[in-house]
Amino acid sequence: MRHKVLFLLVALLLTSTAFGSDKRDEEAAALIARAKQLSDIRAEGAPAFRLKIGLKTIKDDGSASEGEYTEVWVSRTKWRREAVVGDLRRIQIASEGRHWVLGAVTPRHVGDVYRLSDIRNLRPDDWKPRKLENREVNGIGARCLETASSPNPSAACFDKTTGVLISETTLSHVARAQMVCSYADYEKFGDRVFARSYACYTDGHKKIEARVLELTVDPTPDPALFVPPDGAEESESCLAPKEVPIPLRWESPSRLPRGAKHGGTVVMSVVVGIDGKSYNLRIVSSTDAALDQAAMDSVKNWRFNPAMCDGEPTEIAMQVEVGFRSF
């Protein structure tokens, strides 16, 4: 009888935990869906627009570069993006199923500025919450979902009153440090509201400062805008900045596997799918063959923020490193 009671208690505990997890997933999905409904100016059927953002990027030494990001958007398959920061200029055009690009180098953090202005990048599958709680963010009551445990949690916070996104914490693709970005100064744009200012910090130091200078409906943009300029190259691949996927959840082995003589690093080739999971794992280099299987087993469980193409997740091959320490 005692064993039966214990079994029932365990079963009830597991059922309660699963139910709680489902409720968190449902609330997280609802928060994201509401924020998109409010602020997604690039949704299917949304009116064409012209967007101009003034931006400043700050380097580690405190020096800053200023520039502008301009976008003329008609649909997911017809748009023009131009970024000018310092001496760097990059133009991207999509029209009639073809893509062109002018400028080999993307100015620093321009991809982040585009991501901040494109709330479609918030996808429920990327934000499976471990924790949902009420917080105060910049003096605003917020509902926040957190996806990973310390010391590197990813989090998104939404204004409890309006439902708009007000803060996002992710891993920076530059140094794998946390980047905390805030969204502010929401204003009406048609039947949506849109953040007019953004600021991003890493380790307490401001890295990006951006503000919307213009956001206007543009139903009949100049056709010349979608004619590739002299020197532009046609590309069959995605023209949006294709950033290396960011690990959202990962664990490196805490101890050396049996048979390993010393610590070291295993470099692996992986394909990160649109679901953020890793496939086609292959060892590129290793300091000790005894480490290889442990590295493979570890990376199989990693979860990434997938690479993006025109606001949609896309598959990409990349390399990752797994380090082992000798204690």
C-alpha cells in the first residue's frame, strides 16, 4: 500500500509539472502573438512603407560611428534596404523573385538594428520558457518570460498594460556576451504601434543607439528604387544579414570522459536547422580522440536561435567548439 501511495504521489507531481509547463508555453505564445499583432508592420497585407532609422554604434574603446538605415518595403518579396555607417555603404534589393547586393561588408550592428525593427523575429518555438514572472522594467510593470538558467538567461518582457515588447535579452553574436535591448517611445502607425527608439547594452556598456527618423505609408514607391545600381551583384542566397546562429541553450561537459588524458578543444561542423537543432555533426579537429563522442553528445542537445533570411528561419552550416578542462 505504501508503494502504491508513493507511486500516486509521484504520478500526481509529474502530471502537475507537465501541466504547469504547458500553461507557461501557452502564456508565452500568447504574449508573443499579441506583441506581433500590435507591432508587426511587415505582416502579410500590411501597407507599403518607408522607414528611416538613425543609428550609432559604440566600440569597446568608446569610439562611435553614426549612420542611417533606410528601408522601402512593399511585400516580403519586394523591398530595398540601404545602410550607410561611416565609409561603409550596403544596398540590398529584392524584386520579382531576384536579389541584388551592392557592398561586400555589412556595417557593424546594422543586422541588429534591422532585427530590432522586425518583430517577426520573435517566434514561440525560440522562447520556450523556464520561468514566467512579473518584473519592473525601466519603471514599467512587465510580464517576462525567461528561457535559460543562469548565468546566461534569454528573456523577453512585455508591457503588462499594452502588451508591447519593451525589453529583450539575448546572447550577442559578436562575443557571446549578453546583449540587453530596450524598446521605447511607441507611436501609432495605421492600426499598429511601433517602437521609435532602441538601445542595446553588453556588460552595462551601450553598444547600439537607434531612433526612427521617418516611418510613413508609401503605397507607390518610385520604381527606380528597385532597379539594381551599377556594380550590384545578383545573388541566389539570402540578402538579409545572415548572422551566425546564437546558442540559446548549451552545456559543455563538466568533466573529462573516461580514457581522456588531458583537456582540450573539439571543433565540430554542424548544420543548424530552422528548428534551432543541430544536425549532420562532424568532427573537424580534436586534441584527443577520447573527447570526440562526449563533444558530439553535448552538441546534439544544444539549441540555437536559427539564422534568418528575409525574416524567416533558414538552415545554415557552421562550426562550434566544445572545450574540456582538466581539474
